Amino acid sequence: MTLRAIATLTVFTVWTLLLIPLQVLLIRTRSPLRRSLPHFYHRSLAWLLRVKIRRVGVPSAAAPTLFVCNHISWLDIVVLSAALPASFIAKHEVNDWPFFGLLARLQRTVFVERNNPRRTAEHRDEMRERLESGDNLILFPEGTSSDGLRIHNFKSAFFAAAEQPVRGRLLTVQPVSLGYSRLNHMPVGRRWMRFFAWVGDEDLLPHLWRFLKAGPSEAVVEFHQPVTMDAFASRKGMAAWCHQRVLEGLSDINAGRPPGRRSLPPAVAG
């Protein structure tokens, strides 16, 4: 297992260093491929890391779309970016991380100070600018990662971008459930969730190393009903509705129930 982990880490490093100059060039020339190369890159990483990705439902075809998803681990970035071409909204501290901060910038991540309410309007405007340019964005509205078994409340301030029209129409918001269902071909459950969930003060590299030695895994990504703000009385109502959809999806994934078969209630004002 250790030799395989070392080989995986070596290939990851070489492959990443080869693609970094290409993405820099694509960004500087504003090539449309700057949006698709990270998608290709993370699909290759999912294969390298032996993560099988099972998609349930259909991603919104509206351009742009704000995808809102629960957050469990650094691995979410690989899984979600492999599942759809989009950029992320991340906490400002990620920008300062060695190496991984560079990768986040190359994926054209929008960095926000989540604990600074005075900058909410500034971050909203930056998000709107990216959405107006046609970029899909992925938001983790919990504001932090969870243990993979439950979901923190969604912070309604992150839904501010959905309150005003983008490109002449209401912004499409699609809730997404992400869970890790199998490890070494066995159900994950509570016992093995620690191989995926990255919470607390644990350093990134030890968690990454433990995962690399663990074996093949499966991630499930469920796309729920897309909505727009006109179905709700406020962004707080939208945040609560999206939270419930994502929670239902994660509960099914963790329980081993077939996702996507429940009867989803329509969006209602709230």
C-alpha cells in the first residue's frame, strides 16, 4: 500500500507540474479552454486516486449556474470538478496555502472572507462578475467542512448573488449532495468516514497520505431540482430549502439507499 501511495503521489506531482504552465497560458490568453482544462485535470486525478464517481440526476444546463453543495473534504474539489466544469468559491485562507493555493488560483477560484460581514457586498459583486461572464460556480454554503455524516446550516449571506438578475434573468441555483459511499468495495459508514472527512485541526498532508493508502473508493454526486429566487420570499428561504434537499441526498448516500428516488417537494416561498 505504501509503495502504491508513493507512486500515486509521484505521478500526481509530475502530471500537475506539466499542466500548470498550460493553464497559466490559457488564463492569460483568455482561452475558452481555461474553463475545461481543470475539468479534464480532475477527471484524470479521480482515475489516479481510484475514486469512482457516480452521478445521480442531471446538472443544470443553464449558463451560468450556482451549484451549492455540502463540504466534507479536500477530495470534494477533485470529485465535483471531475463531475462538471466549474470554478469554486473558497475561504480566503486557501489562497495562501503552499502549492494547493496555486492550484486553486489556476482553477480561477473566487476567494471570500467568510467571517468578515463588511466584505459581503464586495464578494457578492465579484461572484456576480464571474457569473455574468458565464462561469459556473460551486459554493459550499456551510462555510466549513463537516464529518461526512451531517450537514451544518447553510449561511444565507452566500445566496446574495441569486437575488439580482444575471445576464438578464434570475440566476439558476442547483443544490448538490456529495457523499462517499464505498471504500475498498465496502460500505463506508461511520467507521471509515475518517478516511474522507477532513475536519478540525488535522493537517492536510497526513490526511492525504492516509487516504492514498486506503484503497479504491466511490463518491456519489446527486444533482437536485434547480431553482431561482422567485420561488422564495428571501435568500434565507432559498438557503433552507437547498439545505433540506442536500441533507436528504446525503442521508440516502450514507444509508446505502438508492439516491434520487424520493419525491421532492416543490420550492415554496419561505
